[in-house]
Amino acid sequence: MTNSTLEKVYKNIKKLRNEKGYSQMRFAELTGLSEDYISLIENGKRTPSLQRLIIIANVLEVDAYKLLM
């Protein structure tokens, strides 16, 4: 993925998480990921694997490809 695509993913995860009303702590609980990891993703410091993107998308109730748009 290009840097601009990755930036979209990071921003979309944060945007959709906020729209669902999930704190990073609650979102971490729902995804099984750590709160620190969620923060690193949203701040562009970590790139989640495809498997983790699918988990995130499932919790956000969106198709995984929508994280790229």
C-alpha cells in the first residue's frame, strides 16, 4: 500500500471508531488488541496486518475495503 493509502486507513479507523462511540480502551477490548496498539495505528506509527484489519473492520461493522477509501 502507498503512504497515502495507509494514511486513509489510519484516519478511517479513528473516524469510524469515533462514530461508533468507542473509546480506544473499549475498541481495544472489542478487537482483542492493546489500547497502545490502537493508538499507534491511529497515529500512523504502526501498520496493522491484513488479519488485524479484518478484525478491526468486523468490530466497526464495515467491509474491510472501506477502510481504504
